[in-house]
Amino acid sequence: MSKKPPMTITAFVVTTTFITLGLYDLFMCCVYGTDASVSRFMQNSGVTNPFIILCIGYCLGHFWGKLRSRTYDIVADLDEFQQIVNESTNGHNLGSKRTKTKAEVYELIKELRKCR
């Protein structure tokens, strides 16, 4: 399993990209007028090709939509999930302490989602 890069790298890249785009937009507006701005390009592109608006909407939904809970991250690793379920059931009837098959673990996942 590869090591994840720290979030600071991602924050740096995103921030730098937005600042660069903003400076470019400012330069183009000052030198060539508002018809050369990024906003005008996006407006014109959206009118001629609505797919661009769909893509931007998808990205915004992806960035600020409902984030997955910690439960979904645990579910990704079935062995860790099985261990957690076996150690603590939080009072829910999720089965015995014996080792569970993948199909049984998936059933437990469904049960946990109902309990949220």
C-alpha cells in the first residue's frame, strides 16, 4: 500500500492554481478588457456547450457534497471491519463472535447503515 501524500501538498497545489488563474484573469481584464476574462470565456462556453456547466456542477458537488462517514472508510478494509464488529457491536444484534464470511460482512454493512 503506497503512502498518501500529505494534505498540505494538495492545499498548496489548489491554492496556487486559483491564485494563478485569478492573476491571469486580472491581467487579461486590465490589458484586453472584460471580453478576454475567464468569466466571459466560461459564460460563452456554457451557452454554446452546456456540457461544461454540467462538468462544473459535478465538480462543485464532488468538492462540497456530503462527505463519506468514517464507517465507509472502515468498510473498505473488510478484515479491519470484521474485527471492529466482533469486538464491539454497540448493542445491535449483529451476529455472534465467530469469524464471518464476506457475504456475512456485507450483510452487517447493510445493518450498520440502517442504524445510522
